Amino acid sequence: MPGAHNVVPVSKEANGPFRMWRKLSSGGFATAMAAEDLASSRLICLKVFTKTQLKQGGTEESILKEIEVYKRLASSKENYPGDIFLMQLDRSFQTRKLICFAMDLMLWDLSYCMDNESAYCGENARRWSAQLAIGINALHRMGIIHRDIKPGNILIDIQENVKIADFGLSFMKKEPKRLHKNWGYSYEVSGTIKFMAPEILRNMDEPYSETHGAPVDWWAFGCVLYELLSPPEHKTLFNSEDDIKAYVAWNKENLGKLGLYPAFLQLGEIKADLVKNLVDVVAPARYRFKDIAKHEYFSNGDGTTEFGHACSRAAQREEQSDLLPSFRDEQTEKVTIWRPLPPGRPEHIAEMDWERPRP
């Protein structure tokens, strides 16, 4: 594992100005940058969007939606202890050319871990899977469907706990109330195809043919779990829309018959049973949180489960700050400083600036 020695300040403020260190990763819409809040010396991650992107492919709508989700997470903290496994936004701000989200600096995402630290993933698979399920359930209790649960959106923090991130493709009810387990809330085609439930995919071929709800996140959870539990290659369960359609067809042909889908055979009986029930092609029959929490895979064999006191145990874990990359030791060609753009400037875009309330 990468090692270094960074002192991470206790302060959670991100007031700026920000000294930029280096790019961490790039996605379809945003770039993650390592930065330092010069006012507090806190190392942070900035998720960065360019303003020129805003009119392309619904990017502006996605950014505003993500900010609204983070606002709900911040306002719901006292009622949903499972939000310890949800990424929090400290601040959104803008410069002349950029929109930036300031948040905690993470160790890795799950995709990196599976590619580079397979044994480490195996050691933590049950704990992380339980944390991920608790986090998804917390979202559903707040009226949010994530719709893009995948390894790249599952981050590992400095206490080696899960954080679910990237809410730009989410669905959010107007009121922060629990999602009904079997209600459909949207026809929108949203997510990453490899982790997309059949009821979403059907709307690609036949728009408005079927609504979807909370079960789409449990399908994606099952796909992630399969990948996590399939070392050392950690292969994805489905690689394309055609793979998912073939799986749906296989289930129809083998309805009522004994036997497992061939890809599940490598998992062993207990793990295969869990994954099979998470990727049930019939959404109302798909495992939900209460089913997952009772499953044998999470049993400790002594009457307790991995879900017992999971939130408090996660909060008590020791911080592993030495695992963060040592950005301050890196040489840079020039020092780049970003300063938040004040309202009233011609380049300022309304509704993009927000700061998480402090206790």
C-alpha cells in the first residue's frame, strides 16, 4: 500500500484559498484534485467541473442535483446514523472557470483496491459490504435512490471505512421520507450499464415502459458484492447490456429449476445465495436491507453479525493518516492557488455555492 506521513488537521472547514497539489483521478464529468486549504492546512479533495461543460449533456442539472442531495445529507444527520458511510460535502464554490466540491481526502476507491490490493479487499470484504448496505439503507430512509452504486463511487476513508459518493445521478423525493420498498419513482435511464438493473435497462429500448425504485440500488450492490468476492481478478458480473439481457433470459428459461447461474459457482454456496437474491430479475422479490442483514454471510458464528454496532465500531476505528499520499513532499513546477469567486462577478453562476452548516 502507498505510505506517507501526513498530519490531517481536526478542522473540517474549507474556506480557502486552496493550494493545488495534483490530479487524483478523472471521470466522465469531473476531475478529482488533491488540494490544501491554506487557512487551516487541511488536505482535502476537490471535485472539479469546468463551467464550459455545464450546458453539455445535463451536467448543470447533475451538479445542482448533487448539491441538493448533500444538503439533505447534512440536514438529516441526527436521524440517520448510517450516514457515517455517506460522503459529506463541506463546501461547493466556484472560480471564474470552475465549479468545485470540497470534501474529505480519501485513501482509495474500491475499484483501485480490487485492482491493486486484492488481499486487503478480502480481509475487509464482509465489513465493507455491511457498511455499504447500511449506507444504501440510510439513503433510502432519506428518500434518495443513488442509481450509480459501483466500485468507483465507493470510497475508503482514513479509518478504512466505506463512504458512498457521487450523487449526481440520484433520484430524490421532495420530502425526506423513506422510499416505499416496491414503489416505482422514475422512468429515467440513469447509472452505469454494468451495474444497471433490468427495470432501468428496459427503458433504453422502450422509453417509459417501466418505473424503478429502491431495488435498483440493491441490484447494483449485488453486482459490486460479486466483484468484491471474486479474487484475485475481481471480474465484473456483467460487462454489457447484452450480458444483463442474457442473464434475464437465463432466469426465464430456468424458472423453477435447481441450479445456479454459471458465474455464481465460483463463489461458494453462502456467497452465491446472497448475490443471487440481490440480482433477482424480479424487482419486488429482490433482497432488501432486512434480508441482507439476516443473511448467513454476515454471521459471526456467535449470535452476532457484522451489522451489530457497525456504525459505532466504524467511528472508533483508528485513523490511518500515514496511508495518504504525501502530497506536501512532491515537487511541483509552479504553485497554483484557487480562490473562491465572490457573488456579483460576471462569471458567477447562481445556486452553485453552498457550505455545510456547522454544529
